[in-house]
Amino acid sequence: MPAYNEEKTIGGVMRELFSLDLNLIVVDDGSSDDTPIVVRDFIKQHPDHVNLYRHPLNRGLGAAISTGIAASLTHNPEIIVTFDADGQHHALDLIPLCLPILQGEADVVIGKRNFSEMPFRKKFGNMVMNIITIIFYGKNVEDSQSGLRAFNKKAAESFELHSRDYGVSSEIIGEVRRKHLQMVEVPITTIYTDYSLSKGTNTKVGLKILAKLIKDILK
């Protein structure tokens, strides 16, 4: 679970996930609020099932996900799931998310949000990122920017991620293609609140990532 200034929501998200008897790894990405304090208080109650990793400075979503995947692999997992800390995901969606991996039908599963319920500014930003994913990574995905994903151990070990920002979501899709992994998308429920809508990809973020990718190509 990557987390940056999520003191308002992360406690509730951890409780919901813990109710499913999961092992949690939280990566605090240099938060300036009480996010690490909330996580440490939770760890005091459940010391054997929660681990906290901290970046001294804010390095970005991509760096937090990379840290989380590397930390998860030290526990020899069967499945690794990325789960946003802002309260937009339903914990019970982990069941259909992980099922294709458990049934041997996929190495990677992306949780596909309902775009008809998404506000236009968020929808447009995600459309921009889907186009970027097709152009730069050669794979058409309906929801390339979803924060709810599942990987089997083979996929997680094969990933070579370099993006430090939100571009990591598209980079993961690129790794799926480059490493010849099997991927499917499954529908998930998304909880839209004013708080969750303030997070994640929007048009401005999408255009910044596009400019960075073009700059890298022209080097």
C-alpha cells in the first residue's frame, strides 16, 4: 500500500484489509502528516501482519510501488496486490481480482473502474494515460491507471520499473507486454469521494507524463 499524506483514510483502509486476514506492507512515501503515526499505532495492535517501510523524502508513486513490491517478495508471496490508501477501493474486490491468478489464467490482473461514474476531469486524465500506454508501451488497456492490481510472484520478480511518478502504472503494462505475461482486467467498484477524487491521475498529470516520455525519447 503506497501512502503519501493519507492520515485521514489509511487507518480505515488497513482495518478493512486486515479483516480479510491479509499481510500488509505500507510504504510511507515521505508523508508530512501523521500517516506513519497511524500506521505504527496499527502495527502495535497487529505486529505480526503489518510492516511499515518509509522513504525519508517524497519520491513518488512509482518509487513507493517499487519499494513495496521488493519488500513483498522477501515474504515469498503467492500473490502481491497494490491497494490505494485513500479509501477508493473495496477490500472485497480482492476476491475477483485474485481469482484469475489462482486459477492459472493470468499473471497480472488490473481492477477496471466504472468510467461512467467518474467525473469528467478524472475520466479525461485517465483517457490521456490510456492513449499514452498504447503509444509508448504498445498495449491497449481499458484502465491503465487503476491502483488496484494483482501480480503473481513470477510477474513481480520480472518487473523492471524506473518511473518514480504516476507513469509507473503505464510502465507496469509495458512490462506485461515486454515479459510476455498474461494479463486480464476485471470490473471493480470504486468509491468516489471529494477526498479520493483529489488524488490520482488527472489531465495535468497525464500531460506532464506525456511530455516527460517525449523528452526521454528525444534524448
